[in-house]
Amino acid sequence: MQCRGYYPNYKLKELERQNITLPVLPGDAEILKEGTVDFVSFSYYMTHVCGKNTTGILRGLNGLETGYKNPHIERSAWGWGIDPKGLRYALNYLYDRYQLPLMIVENGLGAADTIVDGKVHDYYRIDYLHQHISEMKKAIDLDGVPVLGYTSWGPIDLISASTGEMCKRYGFIYVDLDDEGNGTKQRIKKDSFVWYKQVIATNGEDLDWKEA
């Protein structure tokens, strides 16, 4: 409805079967039609696969815990499937469905980073982002999907919203704090910080990692 400016027929029929009448006032249809969104934004971290459930019991209490492991892709330390090709698929699917420009507002890898000689060499994060940005570029250049922008998650380490852990780190900047809140709070630029600065400066054209 937000994209097309009207209630889809299947939803209207569903409400009809439930004897629900929407309180629609004169002029509401025009307001909906004129108030559509200009673009669609979404977050992308992983993909899920499904299978036949013979028990009828939902496994897990939220969407992050349900589904089955895809044997054809790698997984993060937290079990999230790493599927960069899925991002290209998602971009094509969403554009084909809504015919609106798209923006990726979150994409990143949670990992247990470690400090070695005062530095954080997070090559795995660079590789993750490199692959996903490459697939995004294919969607733009080869498939014709209009992508307005891309932002990673996130610029600095913080407590994970999904697990409540500090050790699950996403940032380009390391923060010296543990899960109990202990540490110096010192900030350290990771290798991915230098790499992503280069990516931004070239508008995604230079994705190669040049280790200093």
C-alpha cells in the first residue's frame, strides 16, 4: 500500500471474510494514492532456507532462529549464513515487485575481533563486504536495478541489538569493552576502516585491499 497507494485486493477480500469494514472517508483514496513512498530501503545480512516440518512445532522464538542451515554457503561464528549472491537476488526481487529505487541501509558481519600488536586485522569483514558490494554492483550494472545508496553496519563497535553482546562486533572502529562493560574504551581503527574509506572515496570502484 505504501508503494502503490491502494489496498491490495487480497487484503480487502480477507477483511471481507472477517466481516471487517475499514472506516474509509471521502478523499482517503486520493490521499493514499498521493502519499506513496519514493524509494524502498532494507537491511541485508543473511539468507534462510526452509524445509518440511513434520513436528508442527516452531523452532526458535524469532525469525533469526528459525529455518534450516544451507549446506552450500559459509556461516559466521554466530551461525548467520553468508550469502552475497542473495543480495543481488533480493535487489532484483524487490525492484521487480515495487518498481521503485532501492537503498541498502544495513549490511555487515558480526565477528569476535582481536587485537594483535595494537591492530585489528579483520580481513574476514573486508572479504564479506567486498563480496556483497560486488553483487550489488552486478545488480546495478548487469541487471539495471536502480540503487540509491549503500550503508554498512556499522561504523563503530557497540552492543549487538540481536544478542546483547559486545563481543559480536560489526564496526570499522574497535572499542575496548567486553560483555561485562570492562575495558579502557580505547578506540582502534581496524583494517576495514582503511579499506572502507578507500571504497567510499572511489564510489565503490576500488574494492581491492592494499595492506599497509
